[in-house]
Amino acid sequence: MGKAIFKYTLDADRSSDLLMPVGAKILHVHGQNDEMCVWAIVDPDAPMETRKFSIYGTGHPMNDEPEVYIGSLHIFEEREVYHVFERVLL
């Protein structure tokens, strides 16, 4: 099988670990059915790795560790906005 686009669901707390194929490229984050979702291009045959994400509500404190912005999303009928970052391992 070649590459494919997979959807992953983030936990609604401040952090979420996702098991993804090595080299997965994050495309988009979006709220779907009141869940926080991430779509990525993956090679389903690649070995798996854990990727770490931080989720922050607007106005909430952030971590001081290095992070890369992935995107923002609305959930709960667009009443809440969350911002998703991937934690960078140094």
C-alpha cells in the first residue's frame, strides 16, 4: 500500500500522545462531532512512533517547552477554541 491520509483523535485535556507511522506529515486539525481531530499523510507500512501534542484553550497558560504550532479549531458548536502544538524533542 502507498501513502494514505489517516484521521487521529486528540484527547481534550492539555496533552495528547498519538501513535503514528514514522514520517507522518500533519495536514490539518479540525473539530468534528465535538472531538479534536488531526489528519496526516502516512505510510501505513512504516514503523510506529509516539508523537506528543499540547492542546490549549484560548487564554489558558502554555508550557515553556519547545513546541510547533499545528493549528486551531472550534468545538462544542464553535463555543470553544483550542490551539494545537506538537512538542519538539531536543
